[in-house]
Amino acid sequence: MAQVNWTELDGVTTVWAEAEGPVYAEIIFRTGRADETLPTSGVTHLIEHLALSSIDDPNRCHNGFVDTTMTGFSTTGTLDEVTALLERLCRNLTSLPGEFLEREKWVLAAEQASDDGNPCGSLLCERFGTVGFGLAGTSQLGLSAASIEHLGEYARRVFVKQNAILLLSAAPPKALRLELPEGEKQPLPALKPVLAEHPCHCREMSESGVVTSSLVTRSSAATVLCQVAETRLIARLRSERAVSYSPSVHYEPLNRDVAHFCMLADGAPSRWQELANSFEEILASLDAIDEAEVEIAKAAVLKEMVGTLAPVGRDSILIELEVAARDWLLGRRPESIHSIAEGIRQVGVSEFENAAREAKNSVIVALPSGVVPRTWALKLAAPPAAPVVQGTERRSVDAPFARERLVSGEEGVSVLLTRQAHLTVRYDDLSGLLTFDDGAVVLLGRDGAQIVVEPQMWRGGGQAVQEIRSRVPEALVIECGERPLEQVRAPETNAFQRLVGRWRAGLGYILTFAGGLAAAGALIAGAGGLVSGRITLASEQTFFVTVAAVGAVLALRTGKGMIATSRNASGLLDEDKIGGTADVPYGPIRDTYVQCSDPLGAKPSVARLAIVQPELAAGSLGARIDRLRGRGSVLFRLSEHLDLGDTREAIVVTTDPLVVAAYSDDHDAVALLRYPDHLAAEHDLEVSSRLLTVNTFLRPRASDLVFGPAATDSWGDFVPLIAEFFCEDTDKIARRKREISESDWDRVSRMAAAAQASGAVPRDGRPIPTFRRAASALKNEGPF
């Protein structure tokens, strides 16, 4: 083992050891992505490129890197060549070559466009927001506006002697001069998670597979944990179940005491749910281990660290130097490889279990589209919501069909989604404001929350954007230029539809008010007549009072119904989807609007609808009346439901009577549905036959649902319809059912049996009673 030496060279801490072969040199600075801000994100990467841009490198001997907490430059050559490179590099860092600025901006833009993404960095952003360590998962938004003056000022502040360490594979040359400014060693960002609780999950965040993120204490046990996790991932996901090609583990120290621990597994989209279920089993049992498995893992680690697979000679020396340099920068006492190996040998079962529990308790799971979380990561990742700000309230241009309100005030901006849900970004918690040429702005909070304000989507939207721009400091404004046309939202209703909706709402309020007055008058007249003795059970006054009371009740019901349907074009579906955010591909933007993850995209069959609901047979009076209701008709609602609703498992519980259990992943629960018995024979159904339910969602909580441990608490009820009973597109139904894993079918079967055994009363599954039940729930929810 070579002797590692510590010294100081021209004011820069230096670690070196003698090694055979060409001289290797690396100077590393304690600054990285985590030390930037959202408006300046990417400037460190740009400075790294500029520092090397004017240096010829025909043999590709020089390199640079920027990671979460460090920026480094390395070179290989003779001692004279290394000395010349380091001196030239330090001069460039002190006075950046501005003539290459625009070229390097384009180079980095091309690099960013071809980047497949950093799932571990994205989860750091989810955990810490858009500041500090969370910036490792954001786009480099500060590149386009960066000037050479600003870059030079930034470089002279962080690329200083006291913030650097030099490592050399040879004795330091006495003539080497590192012309860097004097300064201070940069402190590490604070670890301030923004999420309300863990474990939790993020949906539609990973489109390559499943990724988990945990924070663990840096220790020998954490090293063994990485080995055990990777071994189990490969054994179960690749070898046993063949659902992943290259599962892996990522481990990155964040500071002296804490590291970021990630598990990753790629997979084919058709098997994402199965992959997630298998991943769940691994994570759930991560802290279950015996002494034999711990010893096997330790032996594997030691074999690569100091055993037969360990680097030797020059390579082992360079690793020693690298480990020592990085530990020094993070404020940790440097250890030799053999000292680290000795710590590995001391790890026992209890130490491993503590590290594994720490990883489980802090986990965030990124899931692909359509994947349902089960018993792990129960909550949807979200920071605590800030209260609604006081200010000017504006309606959506799609009102009264869209219920959202935009509130812009001195303290920030809020969007009222429903009576229960809102989103707020305060100016004193703002990390950046994205602006676009079409007039849209995006407020990004430090917690990662975002609000998109598109002037064409709000009444007085242009004025709202001006107010926002005037209240945000220019240092936080990020000019993003043009957006693709498909990302620019447009109103979902036309002027005539909005006029009709407002007319219905106005008439509804008038009828409600008149009905209330009539009811009050009838009660007063009836009470007065009874007291005076003028009204008897057989008198004419009784008849007229009764007629007035009935008329009042009908007016109230009609008025409330018109108000409710005027607020929602279909009276049922996707009430939070209208007026939602645009898809802005700049930085971390959390989706705050409901989108079904697995829509069927099918159309209803009128013939099949008539079999289930005979009164709606084509040509019947019921069908003609239904058509007159337009967007509120059963056929229209059914069409939207089958097109946009979320598809999940359904199981036949009994055939006589015909009862089906429909599953919702948002509630982790089944609803029992009663259908006409003749459908069992027409569809050749038996007990445990597998069907497909199409669900939409409601806010009010249903009393007949028993929520499971994986419920998200996003919705209180759901509206299920069985696709096979209303749709003739059997290919789409069959294809979607094939995507559901056997373990999911089995689990829903058990839940269905439990629901039946509990004596729960089934809902009427036919469309008319189903939509009436949903409309009643929406009406009871009330206005904002």
C-alpha cells in the first residue's frame, strides 16, 4: 500500500502518492449543482466547459465534471505537461475566455437535449424542492441568460484556493503555481426535505422502470446494504422473474454524514405493474436478513475492495487519493481503503437492519404511468400546502363549466381547484418565474410546486400576468422563449356554450330563490291556518298549501340541478381537468391536475346500453328524452366515461344475483355492483370471471367503501362501470386486461370475497342510477 501524503501547494490543500506510469492530476472544488439557484442552474457546468475550451487536447487527456456537490478537472501526462495544464486551467478560471461563451452554450444545450434524464436527481428534487440538493434534478435553466461578467464573478467566488483540493500521483513540483483567488471553503447546503411524510410515491415520474430514493447514514453498514440490495434486485428481477434487464444501485454521499441511496430497475412497459409488485416485495423485506447473507455480502464487498478483484498498483493508489480528496471536501476524516475494509468486517445483522430500516422509512418511489402502488409508499409525494393568499380572484374563461379560480395577491398566487383542494406559491418562497413569448408564466416554489398562468385561460388573465411580473424580482425571472404550439392551452368551451351555461346557472339560482320563498310562504300560511283553525284536512286551503309546498320543492331541486350541471359540462367527469396546467418541459413541474393513468379510449354501444337499461333502447321515448339533455345525457356521459375513465380489475362475485366487485387503486377498495341477472348468461359469466371496470372519481367520501392501506386520500368515492356491458371494442378490453398481473387479479379476488362476506349492500350498477348517484354527490359538494 502506497503512502498517502498531505501538504499544501501554493495555498491549495494537496494529497499525493507515488505511482508508476504517467502522472495523473485532478483538482476538485467544493461547488456543484446544489450550490446554484434555479435562475442560475447550469452556470457551474458552463464555467467548467469554458475553463477547458481554449486548451488544445488532441489526445483527449483532459476532462472535467460537475456533480451535485463538486466540480473537477483532471489530466494525464508528463509532470511538465500536467504542470502546464493546471496553471493554464487556473488562469482560465480566474479570467474566463468569453469568446467561447456562445459556442459552449450550444454544446450544453445539445447535451441537455440528448440527455435521457437522471431519475435519482429527479427524486432529489422531489425530496428537497428546487433549492439545494434538489437542483440536481432540474433542467439547467440559467444557461441562456448567463453573461461572461456574471460567470466571472461567480467563478472568482467559488473557484478559490481554500475551496479546492489537488491530488497527484507524483510528488508535487515545487515550481507549480495555482493562480486562484483567495476565498473560503463553501459550506454544504442544508438537508431540508419539503415532503410532508415518508414513505411516499410519485406517479408518472419514471418512464423507464421503478426507482427508489432514500437517505441513509454514511456507514459501513450502508455499504453492505448496497451490496445486498443489488444482489437481490438482480436475483429476483432479472434471474427469477425476468422483468428487468439491468437493475442496479446508486450511492452518492451528500455531506459528511448522509448519503443518497437509490435502487433502479428498468423494464418493458407491458410488465411495469409486475415489475413494481416485485420491487415492492424486495423493499418490504429489505431489513429481513440472516447472518449468512450478511457474511456473503461482506465477502463480496471485500473481494472488490481489498481481495482478488481489487485494483492493484497505480489504480489502487488513484482510488485512495480520490476517496481521500472527496472526504476532505465533504468535511469527513479521510480513511484509507484498508481502514474502510476493516469497518466492513465489523458489520453485523443488527447494524445492517438499522441501515435497511432507515432506507425504508425515508423512501420515495418513482413509478411509471399506470402503475398502482400497493402496501409500500402509501402516500402521494406532496409538500404541505400553503394557505390561500388574499387578493384578486379571477374565474376561468371556461366558467361556469370550469370551477377553478385564480387568486393573485401581494403575497403570492393561488389556484382554487375544488372546495377542498388548492395550490399556492408565495413570493417569499419562490425559486423562479418562467416566462414565455406567448405570455404564459410559471411560478415555481422552493418546494417544487408550480402554478402555470396562461392569460388566455382566465378572465383578466393578462392583468394577472402583469401583476405577477411586477411583484417578482428580476433576479428570479427566467426567460424561456417560445413553446411548441401543442403546449399552449386553449379554452375548452366556446362562447355559445359558456352563454348557455351561465343562463342555466342564472335560471337555476332564480328557481332556487323562488322555490325557497314559496316554501317559506307555504309553511307560514299552513302554520297560521292551523293555529287559527281555518285549515282542516278537508279544506281547500290545505290543498293550495300542499300544492305550493310541492311546487317549492320541485323548484328547489330543479334550480340546484341546473346550477350543478352548469358547473360541469358533463355533470360528472374530470371536474379538475378543465383549465389545468400546460406541459412545460423546463425544470421540475409537479402535475397538480387529475389525469387517469389507464384510459380505455373506447366508445359505448347503444345496443349494449339498451340491454342493461331497456328504457334507453333506440327509438324509445326514454332515448328521445335522453338525447334532449345534450351533454347531460346518459349516452354522452357514458361516452366520456369509457373514453377517459381509469381502467382497473373487476371480479364476478355471484351470478344469481349478478354482483360484480369493481376495484379502484386510488381507494385501494372494491365497490359491489348489482346488474340484471340475464347479463351473466349473455356474457357467459361465472363466479370469479374477470371483467374490466372503468372508473371516474368524486370528492365526497362514500360510506360503503372500506379504504385499503394503499389508498391515496385524493378522492372519497369513485364511479365504476363495467366495460364489457357497454362497449363492443373487445380488443381494447382484452389488451388492457392482459396488462394486469396475476398477483393483482388474485388480490382483487380476495378483496371481493371479503366485501361479500361483510354483508355490504351492492350499488345499482346500471348507468342511470349510477349517474344519478354521482350527480347527487356533486350537488352535495356545493359551490366554492
